[in-house]
Amino acid sequence: MYLFHGESDTMPLYIGKSVNIRSRVLSHLRTPDEAAMLRQSRRISWICTAGEIGALLLEARLIKEQQPLFNKRLRRNRQLCALQLNEKRVDVVYAKEVDFSRASNLFGLFANRRAALQALQTIADEQKLCYGLLGLEPLSRGRACFRSALKRCAGACCGKESHEEHALRLRQALERLRVVCWPWQGAVALKEQHPEMTQYHIIQNWLWLGAVNSLKEATTLIRAPAGFDHDGYKILCKPLLSGNYEITELDPVNDQQAS
């Protein structure tokens, strides 16, 4: 991790990550806009991590907290939502109202309701699903929808396809977007290491609580998660479930006391 600092003592110009800071700084010089950033820089600081996971997590956190001038702004999205598949319908639900780390049958993570409905419409177009049955447009009982006449709907709205078949095809199409429920009771520690450094990332409900040098220090970080973290989920889901890292489930009794 490296930070470019300008005149401000509180807001860095840029936060990035690289295994070789010198080569990364030189690469910034090749782009005019980034070269202008370097001309404003007065000093560079750096933070070592045990690997890529720690670097990604720390980078995301620092960018959110410090809002550097030349980084894309990362903020907690109050409109973060997902599609939730119920027995007869698809609803748009929000992370501020539903615990995305525990709720079942959630699909996709979207910046807002409009993006979620656009994704559902795209799936409907690809799979010839009925807009009316999905709640994307009004539907008169027993009458074929307009898209059915155009052969863009398989006809679940008018009996050409059963509602069960329609629901099965919808579920199969959504499966690639499934939001994975947090698979542990409480917090876990993910061990990341290289020859000179070992870190234990403390994670609960897909939220990175921080990193410690030993498991004995883990309880100092455990606390009740403050909502679903989209960036944490994107960074952590694959490595946590890959089987490639040592995962230690932390004592849930200690978790509750610490929170």
C-alpha cells in the first residue's frame, strides 16, 4: 500500500497498492493526468500487508475514510439493493432494511432499484420470461402479454408454459447472481502470509474488522458488524470459500462478549 501526500496533512492525493512501489510510481509518470498528480506530491508513505487480500481491504477502507483527491470516491451506498426471489414474485430489497449476510434467496448487488430492475429485465429478455409475472409491467389475468405475441415471452401468462416451469427457469437464470449467506455462526480469522509477514484478517458477516498479527489479538477487533459491506463481500467471498486459506472460526461466546 502506498499513499501520495500533497500539502494537506489529512487528505492524501492518491492511495494505491503495488508489490513494487518504485515501478508503480514510474508507471504513473507515463500518463499525463497521473504525472500532474505526482507534481503535486510532496512525500510518499507506505503500509506493508501480508498479501493481496490485505492490500485490497486496506485500500478500500482508506479510500472511504480519507477520500483522496485522485481516487474514485467510495462511499457507503444507502441505496444498495438486491433481487429477492419469493414463492410467486421477485422483490427489490435494500441492505438498510434486510441483513444481506444472512437473508436467503438474494441475487445480485445493485447500486439502486433502477439497476436491479434493469438486470431483471435483461434476464427476462434472455430467457423469454414474462414481464407481467415478474412485476415489470401490468398483466391482465388469463390474457397473453404483448411480448408473447412477439415470441419474446414463452407464454406462462396465457398457459403455453406452466407457472412452475417459468419459476424454475427464472431461478436457474438468477443462480449466477446469488448472494452467498455468511456460512459461519460468528467471526472468523483468515490467515494470510508471506515469508516476512503473517496477518490474520478478522471477518464477520463479510465485513473486514481489521488485521492482527496473532490469533490471541483477535478479540480486540470483534464487534457487532455495522451493516453489509459491498466491497468486503466482493473482496472476501471467493478467498474465504476457496479452501486455499487457513480459516479459524472464532469462539462465538467471546464474539458476543466483545460486541
